[in-house]
Amino acid sequence: MPEPVIAAKHPFPVAVEQGKEYYWCTCGRSKSQPFCDGSHKGTEFVPLKYTASASTTLYFCGCKHTKTPPLCDGTHNSL
């Protein structure tokens, strides 16, 4: 599989709502980071659906290399 574009070398804090679905961009091309805007069309990438289990602030990965998608695990610090 091809490598994703690094959209940002930092996480995106997002206030999520319990039960709401979010579609995290896996390709790094979206202009609506950290979420999908359809920019992956024509590539092998597909967005990752995430359903919030609680209303809270989460940190979505911006570098697209996290080992715990869609959430940041600090991998951006080593890129």
C-alpha cells in the first residue's frame, strides 16, 4: 500500500459527540483535516469510520502514521 501524505506533524484536537460517526482521512490529502473530504478518490485509500463512545475532546492523528488510528500516538515526533 502507498504511504499517506503527512498532513501535519501534530494532532488535531476535536470535540466529539457520543454516538456520532467521524470519518478520519487516511490519505493525508483532505483539505478538511483530520477528516475525509473525498480527496482519496482514485487512490487505494479509504476513510476510517470512528464512532465516539463518549462526548469529549480527542486528538486525531495528523501525520497519518499512528499505530492507533485514528488517534494520535505521538509518532509525528519521530518523522
